[in-house]
Amino acid sequence: MIETKKLNVYIGENHILKDVDLQFPERQITCIIGPSGCGKSTLLRTLNRLIDSTEGVRLEGQVLVDGTDIISSGAEVTELRRRIGLVSQRPCPLPMSIFDNVAYGCRINRMFKKRRELVYHVRQSLRAVGIMDEIKGRMRSPAARLSIGQQQRLCLARSLAVQPDYILADEATSALDPISSKKVEDLFVSLKDKYSIIMVTHTLRQALRIADNVVFMYLGEIIETGPAAEVFNNPKNELTQKYLTGAFS
């Protein structure tokens, strides 16, 4: 389980996240919703310490991953990011072949001693995201030649290849056409039996379709959280009600 306790994030003089207390359920999809600039992406990037690359950042509180505080314990960041993969807003394939994109993390983490084991694992990762049949005969071609939707699924395959426990998705479908977006959504739904998935989305319809749990944020604070059906059908907070009815966005 990933859990935050009194998590505060400052960037320079700006207080971005304020006393965030959350538990993300295992083997479910949690969608983080809220207006632009409310801290959704900052929260996501804090969960695997990608926030560390932001100039002037300061963290307080705890982020517990299976009981270990990754802020104060001096957690080994490479291993942490292997366990908590990230699919970003726009696909970012590495400047290499389709095969090498998926194999990259496996090689860094020295997961396989024999090449045939690596080849099998890469193929299985590509099959898991439904792209293997689309790239037959092109495993050695540049990943940049794939369509945007295929590139995003390739990036998901790259995350899955290193056998993570959690998948973070930061508006992972916002740059995709509707057909590609639907494929990625369906992939996340199919993967939640094996992975805990935490998604940032600006699209309420998407959260309605796929979320098991919802976190609503506003100005860096957690306003409401709970099972998706409960939050969407019977929101307890007036601010949540206004957001869901489109009073602001």
C-alpha cells in the first residue's frame, strides 16, 4: 500500500500540497481529480520521488510505500522507481528501437542473464499492452515511427517490463485520439488485477468509466475521497458537488 501522512510540498515560497493524508487501495484504480493547478501532478510525482528534480522543492511529512517512509529513510531511488512506474501525459519513447525501449529497464536492473529470457519477457510485455500484433516484423525499427497511441502503449509496456508493484498515470490519455484513449483505458482496467493504479485525470467522464476510488483535490488540499460510486453519486462536500456539476473546472 502507498500512504501519505501530513504530506506537505513546498516549491520555493509556494505551498503546493497541504497536510495530505491518503491511502491508495491495492489492486484498484484510484483517480485523482480537481481543477488545473490544484496539485494533482505534484502529488503523483511525489509518490516515486520524481519531484526531487524540481528546483527549490521541500518535502515534509511521510510517504509510506509498504510501510517504509521514502522521504526520510534515504530510499534508493532507482529501485523505488522500478517498483512505482510512471506513464506521463505525452509518450516519451527512448531514441532507440521498439525492442530496446522495453528492454532498457530490464538491462539496467540486470533482471535476466540469458538473452532468450530477455527476448521472451519483452514480447510478453508488449502482448500485455496489446501492441505485439501491430508491430510484427518491426521490433528493431525506431520507436519514434509508431503512432502516438502506440507510443503510449509502448511506454506502458516499458513500465510493466521491470515488474512494478504500482503504476502512476499522469493524464496518460490526454494527448491521444478517442480510439487510442479507449485502448489505454481498457488496458488500465485489465491491469488492475495485478497492479495498483493511481491516475491523474482532468476528464470526469474517464474517472466515471474506470475509477474504483476517487480523490478530489482543490488548492493543494484533499477535499473528499472514497469509493467512486459514493463520491460521484452522493458527494458529501459542497465544493465537490460544485466541481462535479461544472460550477468550476
